Amino acid sequence: MWLGGYALLLTAAVMLHGFLVNEIAERLVWDSLLKTELEHHLQRRADDPRYRWSDTDDLQLYASTDARPLPPEVVSLPEGIHDELMLGDREVLVLVRTVQGVKYTLVLDITELESQEDTLTLIVFALAITLVVVMGALVAWGLRRSLRPLTGLAADIGTLSPDRTGQRITVPEKATTELVVIAGALNDYLRRHEAFVERERIFIDTTSHELRTPVAIIAGASELALEQPDLPAPARQQVQRIHRTARDVERLIALLLTLAKDPARLSRSSDVVMLHELLPDIIDDHRHLLAGKDLQVVVDDLQPCSVSAPLHIVQAAIGNLLRNAIENSDRGQIHVRLDADATVTLQDPGHGMTPEDISRLYAQMARGGGREGGGIGLDLLARLCEHLGWTLSIQSAPGRGTISRLRLSR
């Protein structure tokens, strides 16, 4: 576009320059021609008193001493040369000059010359436009041809898949040096990226195995201990706490592993979760948190709906919201509702939050900042929602509780 604009401006400047030069040169030529013609007439008249001027079809001479009247269009013209005057339907050039008290008016008909000049101007203009169009087409063709290797390189980059290894960018044997340098740098980055991903994968697999095994042992041992009928009540409470904590850690590990997986691969290994059947179980799992509080969990409405997602992730996400609602409420009722679009709504009677608190909370969620309390934390929940395409919104006002909405569908 810049090149096209430059070509248009350059063409316009050249044509304007040519027009101005032509006008100046034309005026000088006409001035010299008419003055020479008039001086030639006066010289011949001085040499031969009997000499008389003879008008032609294109050139007429008027003198103030003649009885022939001047055309009305040139009567009031001052001395000098006058261009582009119209006498009827004819365009004329007029020279007015006073010699020895006699005013001479020389009129030259330039209609045909001006017509030819206009035609030539149109031809030049058409040629200039044609030149600009042809040049633009050649430039566009040349740019497309020169950018074709880069376009092909971009297409090859677009076919790279993050879950495949050993991918490299190849360039033709006759590729330019620049293209070879770019492809080489990109291939070097792919090699380093594969090494980094492999290290991360090994770390995740190792960590997952090393953490899940002892946590599973703790959960299993605590479950067996709870089955002992002679277990004292204080010890039973502590073992129940150990058992619940082990399950929370299992869910946390599963969530972190979920965040480490590609969403497309995750969707292929997801479960079909019936939310209206799962919600009562999640509520029952968290009723122990109500102990010592004048607080109830009330189910308002559970519309039948299902989502495709890992079961443990759905349990952890909804359970986290319910845990936060219980921990931040002292008395009253926590209302739970499930809409047909897979939106879980929890309304608690807690102390609520100011708009500034909500802004800080969203900023903390966006930064992935620290968390307080149990569960997986709102920061990880926010990352999980972004990873799976879910939507989390929080509405609150001081003294009026908090409404949390989690939509588990895209």
C-alpha cells in the first residue's frame, strides 16, 4: 500500500511538473512568436509604406488607426499577452502592444492546438494510470513470489502439534539464507522445548507416583482403622480427620495432573458426570464441616443435567465452593441450586465481601496467588476453569452473603 501510494504521488508530481513546464514554455513561445510577427509587420511597413497586413484564418491584426472595430472581448484588454480567451466558440491568444501612439491587437486562433494538447494530456494521463496499475501488479506478483517461502514456513509451523515429538521444519534446497537461518533457529527451539517437556513429564509422572502411593496407604490405613469397633471416640475423630485430609490431597494431586494435561486429550478421557446425582453426595461429604455451627445446607432445585469431565475434578471444584461457603458462614442456610445449563449456584449467609474485596479476589485468582483455608483454593479453581473452559463468577455484598456460580460447560 505504501509503495502504491508512493507511485501515485510520484506520478502526480511528475505530471504536475510537466504541466507547469509546458504552460511556462508555451507562454514563452507564444509571446516570442506574436512579438516577432508584430515586429516583422512593423518593419515591413516602415520599409514599404504601401505594405498592408493580410489576415489569415488563424491570425488577425487590429490597429487603433483602422476603421475595423475590435471584437468586444478584447477591447478592454491591457498591454501584454493574454492566453485562453474565448471569441465565440474559438479559443484565442491575444497580444496587445502600443507602438508610436498606435495600439495594435494581434489575435491568434489556437483552438486546434489546444484541442490537440487536451488529447495529448488525456493520453499521457491514461498512460500514467496504466503504468501505475502495471507496476502495482508486477510489485504484488513479486512480493507474493518473494513471500511464498515464508508463507510455506508459516504453514509448516501451523501443522506442528504440541503432543508430538521429533517434529522439525524442513526448507527446500534452494531456500534463501534468511529462510535457512529462521528454520534452523526454530528447529533448535523445538529440540530444546522437547527436552524441557520431557523433563517436566518425567517429573510429573515421578511425583504423581511418589505422592499417590503414600497418600493411598494413609487413606487405606485410616479407613481400616475407622472400621475397628473398639476405637476410642477421640482417636476416631483424629483418624477421620486424617482420612478426609488424605482424600483432599488425592484430589489436589489429581487436579494438578489435570492442569498439566492438554485440554483436548483431557476431554477424550473424561467421564459423563450426572450432576444432579453427584451434588447430594458432595454435600454429604462436607456435612462434617457443619459441626459446631448453627448452619444448614438446603438444596433448592436440582435440574437433571450432565457434563463430560473427570469425576474427581468435578467433585473437587464443587466441593471447594461448598467448603468456602461453610467456612465463611456462622449461622443460617446455604442454598444450593443446579440449573439445566450445568450451572451450580451456592448462596451463603456469610459476612459477604465489598466490591474492593471481590476485585482483589479476582486479581488473586488471575495471578494464581496464595490461598487460605482448606480445599483446592480459588486460585487453582480459577486456573482449572480457564483450562477446561468453565466459568466462575462471584457476587457479594457486606452483610448479605456471597453468591458463587460455577458453570461446568463451555
